[in-house]
Amino acid sequence: MTVELIQDIAEMQKITIGARIRGKSVGLVPTMGYLHKGHLSLVRLARREADFLVVSIFVNPTQFVEGEDYESYPRDAERDTRLLDREGVDAVFSPAVEEMYPRDYSTYVEVEDLTSVLCGRSRPGHFRGVTTVVAKLFNAVRPHFAVFGEKDFQQAIVIRRMVRDLNMGVRIVLGPIVRDEDGLALSSRNTYLTGAEREEARVIYRSLLEARRMVREGNTDAGEVTSAVRDMINAKRAGAVEYVKAVHPETLTELSVIDREAVIAVAARFGRARLIDNIRVGERS
Amino acid sequence: MTVELIQDIAEMQKITIGARIRGKSVGLVPTMGYLHKGHLSLVRLARREADFLVVSIFVNPTQFVEGEDYESYPRDAERDTRLLDREGVDAVFSPAVEEMYPRDYSTYVEVEDLTSVLCGRSRPGHFRGVTTVVAKLFNAVRPHFAVFGEKDFQQAIVIRRMVRDLNMGVRIVLGPIVRDEDGLALSSRNTYLTGAEREEARVIYRSLLEARRMVREGNTDAGEVTSAVRDMINAKRAGAVEYVKAVHPETLTELSVIDREAVIAVAARFGRARLIDNIRVGERS
């Protein structure tokens, strides 16, 4: 293997600050590991642009809310490293939890407004954990750009706001959602699904396509469109919708009329797995 | 004048990132302007170490608490610039409020624990404003080191913690308190004092010297030592102590026994002015 494995923050900074000074463009793809084709598509996107490409693997405890799956979140560092080596990644940054959060750790970065809706409602503190760890990763790697997946749509919007507000000078690039052949958005948490739940979870993407069809055919009533999504998912034995909303693509404001570009965002449980997905509708969709 | 005046964040970043790439060490002295000899001593300290020295002047609205003196805080941009030019500063960074906080601004950096005591008790939100603006200034200027004054002792501790926790890679240098001939710590807010109040405010430093004397002579009872300070200040007609505490120099934990190095920190009002000061006592003081 030629990929460099780095666990120390100071060492990581030294390497990429050196690369910057030599005029190289530094790219970062932050992940929680257990890589799937969705992650790898982001890595390929970043590889095309970066002279020096870092992928971070860190299961970040502060973004898991009380009672969530931090302990059981799937991990496979060996396989992840092998995959990233094969993609020609220059360095894998995988700090220990104690390296990232020493005993008397006490600093948090918080984006207000954008984080009180959608996933922020049911996962209080989740986005504070995300923005805090991303701020730390950005300071450790000092990338020119970082790539995030559009599946975690709200996360991407929140991070873009943080970067703008704090003048971080990191360009945020979004990579499209990668789906299995049957349409299910790839997620490390899909591993929680039983065979039957996996089968039923296909409805999520089908319901979003139905929403897009309704809007295309002229239905601008967000209530009707989101109800259709909700009903299709809840009709499944294992399916339980947490939210379905039509929102503004940048402000995340909930729309009651879909007379412009919008995002339909959904979160639903299927058994143990909490799955999210989204689709663009209206105007240019 | 040869000093460069910069108001635009992107321009500031371009200049200091360029300096970094050319191998120059970049120093920053953040101020709210209305410069006095205390500021200038920090500038001189920084000038000795920096190849490229930036002084920021920004009266930061987010660190003023409701009802405080944001509007009336003294300002004199012209005089400040002239003084800094004379000190050989390379660039003065003085962004407009709208440049720093655009309309839908929503990101805050917060250090917990350290900010609930001392000034944090009576100025809720103050340190959140400080850490947020300092994070922004650090990202705008990208300094190798930044200099802060020891008068704002808690502020320096809080900023050091933020830098460590978020891996900002900025070295925090502290400059000693500069005092007027009669002992009063220099502060832009001293301008609020009437002649009589100014005369009485000398007691602050005298009371801290008395505290140090008590500790040197073997009194380890923090209650007795801080009471002496409190009584001396409150005995003045205009004096009203807000707090006097003996605290650990790094954790800011309140000490009841001064059997090690400690800081005696005080905040007191004299008329319109809220003044702070502090002194090291015990062990190496």
C-alpha cells in the first residue's frame, strides 16, 4: 500500500501545510468509514481536482444523540484503507477519539436557524457535533476544498453556512446521491436492514420520484405532495416516516407552495435503521 | 503612510496566505481600536516576531451584552491608523460590521465551562461573541501567532482553549498589563471615568498589591484575601465590586486555599465604567 496513514493532528497539519506551500491543491473527503460506493464516488470526484487528497475516517461521538447507534455504528478500518489505497488517495486521516476530544474538551461550533428543522428536530445536538468535528477536520487538514454527499443534504447546507460565516475559505463541493440498482440511497446504516426491510425500503426513492412526478404535472400544493410520500412509506409494514418536507434549497424554509426549485426531504425508520433521502423538484429539476 | 488598510475579508486572506507561501511569519494583534499604550505594547511585542504584522480594529457587536456600551464605545480610526503606521505595522484590518456579520449570519463558536465564571456570569454571551469573532479574524488573517493582553485574563484563557480544541494552529502570546503611573490598568473604557472616579479607581491595583502582600506573608485563605480587595474597593464612593476571586491560572476553578500559583481577578464599576484587573499570587509570583 502507498497510502499514508495518519492519526496525529499535528502530523496531519504539517503534511498538508507543506503541500500547500509547494503550491499543491489539497482536497478532503470527510467520512465515518465503512465505505460504500457513495463514499467512493465522492473520493473519485475529489481525486480529479486535488493534487493531494486526504480522506478522513472518524466515527464522531459528538454527532450521535443520546440513545443513538454510536457504539454499534459499523466499522472496518482495514477494508476502508485498502479501498482508499486503490483509489489513489494520498493520506487517510483517522485520529483516535482521545486525540480529537481530550479530557477537558469544551469548544463547540454551532449554526443556528438551519439546524432546528428537519433532522435537527429529532436529533438535538447532532448538527452541533457535525459542525464542530468538520471545523476541527478543516483545521487539521487545511484543505482548499472538501466534498460532501448530497444524501446528507441538510448537513451540506449547514456546513456551507458555517464555512461562509466563519470565513474558513474551504470550497464545499457536493457529490450526487449514489443509489443501489433498486433505488435505495447508499448508506452505511443500510447494513441494519433485514432482508424484508431492505425490500420495503425501496419505497423511499419511489415515493420521491412520485413527488417529482406530481410537481412536474403541475401540483404545487406541498401538503398534497408530501402527504403522498408519507402515505407510500407508512403503507409499508416496517416503514415509519419521521418527516417529509418541501423546503427551500438554501434556507431550508418549509414551503407550502412549490412554485420554484425545492427539495423534498424525508427521514424514515425501517426497523432499526433511520434512513434519509431527498430529491430536487420544480423549475430546473 | 505605508501601512495597508484592508476592509475586505477575501483580500485580507489573499495577502496573508501569500505571505505564508513566501515563508513569512504572520502575526496578528486583534483590537477594538481606540488604542492606548497597552495595545501599542502588544503591537511592539508582535512586531519583534512577525515578518508580516496585521493589527485588526473591529468593535465587535456580538461581544457586547444587551444594555452595554456598544454604541458609545470610543472610536478614533484616524488616530489609530496613524499610531499603527508609526509602529511599522504592515496592514490594518478593519472590516465593516456587515462584512463580518451578513444579514443571515448564524454561526457561533462557544467555549463551555471556562465561560460561566468571572466575567461570564454577569455578561452572558460575551465570550461567545469573543470566540466567534476571534475565530473569524484567525480565518481572515491566518496568523502563525496572535497577541492578547493579560488584562483580559479570562479572555486569553478562553481563546487558548478554543485554539487547542479546534486545532487552529495559532500560537497565543500574552502581553503583560500596562498601567498608568498611578497603577490603573490601561483600558479604552477609562475614558468613561470622571476626574474623581479616575482618582478613586487607583484603589483597584492597590488592593491587588495588598492581596499579593497577604499571600506572600503566608495568608492562604482565599476568602480573607479577596475580602480585603473587595473592602478596599467598595470603601470608595464610586467603587462597586462585581466580583473578586482567586482562581486557578488555567482552569479558572475558584480556589478556597491559595497554596499554589493563582490569579486574583477583579471586576468593579466606577461610575459608568466597568473595569477589570488581575494579579498573579503564590509560588512564582
